[in-house]
Amino acid sequence: MNWETILTGGFVAAITTVIWNFFSKKIDYDIEYKKYILKKRQEAYNSLEVFINKIGHSQGKGNHNIPSVLFPPNRATLSKFNSEVTEAFHDNIWFSIEMTDLFVNFSKYIHNLCITIPLTIDEQSLEIILWDEFKNFRQYRHKFQKQMLIDIIELPDIKKFKKKKQHFFPEEIEQNA
């Protein structure tokens, strides 16, 4: 047996093992990274689903419905709901850009609703205003549901999610690269 052949074979086996381990660890890391992102996105969309269901329910009589989240109709309930909107939006980094835009618009709508209603309004007048606003709540709920369906279908596509997010904040990403 030739020692040169044995040493060459051992060297080639060692190099092959190192290369295999390197790429194997990289693949494992990529898989774990994608699992992490997917898990975070799933958690965010689970809380979003609870929020969407919350804004869809109503209370009232006949055509005079108001969203259940704003019942009883008073200033404290409205302020509490404004805080809940902010809380539901805390996972926005994991939402699609389209869902984030929708949340921003809804948040502005609720904020404007809070500031346009006088502080000294009585419950009956507030209830009338909220009756008129129920149609907007239903429209937002429909928009949220529609976008959520699109997002859930695209949820496992981590590459697409990262690409969209990268283009959403291009100047910050380029500066940090």
C-alpha cells in the first residue's frame, strides 16, 4: 500500500467532511431562521384574528347597531378601544406592508373619531354618532379579513416577505449594511 495514496485519501475525506459540515450547518441555520420568522408572523396574525373578530360584532336594536367594542357608548370605552388598536398593532413588523398600511389607516380613523367627538358629549348623542360609524367598522373589518386571507396564503413565503420589507425601508437597510 502506498502511503501517499492513504494520506491523499485521508486529506480528501477530511476536506469533504469540513465542506459538508459547513453547508449542512448553513442549511440548518437557514431552516431555523425561517421557522423563527414564520412563528413570529403566525403569532402576530393570531392576535390580529382576535382583533378582527372583536371589531366585527355589534350591539343595538334594528338598524341601530354599534360595534360591541364601543359598548357602552361613552368616552372611556372609546379611549379604551383606541388603546386596544394601538396594542393590536404592536406586532406590525411581522405583518405584510399592505396589512400595516390598513392598520395605520384604521388607527388614524379611530384617533380622528376620538378627537372629533366633544369631551362633554352625552351618551345618547355619542350612540347616534357610533350608529353612523358602524358601516365604516364593517368596511374595515371586511378589508382586514380580505388582506388577512391574502397574507395567510403568502405566510410561508419568507423570501417574498423579506424582499417586500427590504423595499419598504430601503434607505435604512442600505445604511446599516
